[in-house]
Amino acid sequence: MAILLTQRQKEVLAFIQRQADSRGAPPTLQQIADHFGFRPSAAHKHVRLIGQAGYLQVRPNEARGIRLMGAPAKSRARSERLELPVLGRVAAGIPIGADAGVERYLQLDPSLFSSRPDYLLRVVGDSMHDDGILDGDLVAVKRTQEARDGQVVVARIDGELTIKRFEHDGARIRLLPRNAGYAPITIPRGSDFAIEGLYCGLVRPG
């Protein structure tokens, strides 16, 4: 009987695939834990269950012991392609002005993304480099106004867009870069701030 992945396990698998594609090697368990805000033991459990479903092989006693195996044959189905609009730019650095104009449409395989996105934004800057989000990438965004601590979000600050990791400790909101050359953005009380969507994958133009 096929083992079905939970939504969180799909997100972990998508992250592993993105890291393998962009960096030439899958992430370590610690990098998975850091990306999702897991404890290392939770990251290990997710990876083990994904492996049991046939998507991964984990080699013990290796720092980068994760090997992608591809989906089990029974689960490989031809999926309907998505047509997504490229809406403009999002800053991975200092926020830049929003541009909601549709530049073009792309037809993409939905399996590229951890959840079904609504649109794409072109990245300008390198503040999310350590999460594998690079200048010139097209990030896929799922529209929502809510996010959990540790998720990567597209946020609007005083009419400008940026992509960062969301941190909310109950007393304050911060947007965290993933590049040591950039400082976190603390959202002052009363700011014109909103979450526009969740990051759910990327397309790297050839």
C-alpha cells in the first residue's frame, strides 16, 4: 500500500529538491531544521517518513546522506500544468516598490511547488541567498494574509514588497534575511504592514 505524504512532508521534500537543484546537493538535516524551524529530531522524523514513502534514501553517518530517489512509480501521474502570471518584482534585500503589472505568463509543472501558487514575482537582491533564493529567480507565491513563525513570506511594508523569513514572538514582528550581510527588519507598531503570501517554490530562468 502506498504511503501518502502529509502537507508538511511535501514541503520538506520540495525544499530538499530545490536545494539539490540549486546547489548540486541535498541539504543536511540541520539545514532542514533551520529552514522550517524544527528541532533536529523532528527533521529526522520527517526525512525518515519521506524515505519510507520511497522518495528518499538516507545513508547513516553521513552529513549529507540524503539521496533523492524520485516518486514511486504508482504515484507518478501526468498533472495539469499551471499557467502563472509574473506580476513584477520583490526585493531580497531592501524593499523596493511594488509593481503589480503582469509581465507575462508561464506554464509550469505544479509538482515544482510545495503548494499550489497563485503568481510569480521576480527577485531583486541576494538577502535570501542562504535559502537558495537568488537574484533573478522567479518565486512562486500563494496568496494568504497569515503565516507561521519561521515561514518565508512576501510582505508589504509601507507599499513596498520584500521576501523574508517571518518571525513573530508575540510582542513584535521581524522579517529575517538569510544572508549575514543584511540586518533584520523590525516592523514598528502602526506601520502599514501586511503579509501578501507564502513562498512555495521558485523557477530559475535558464
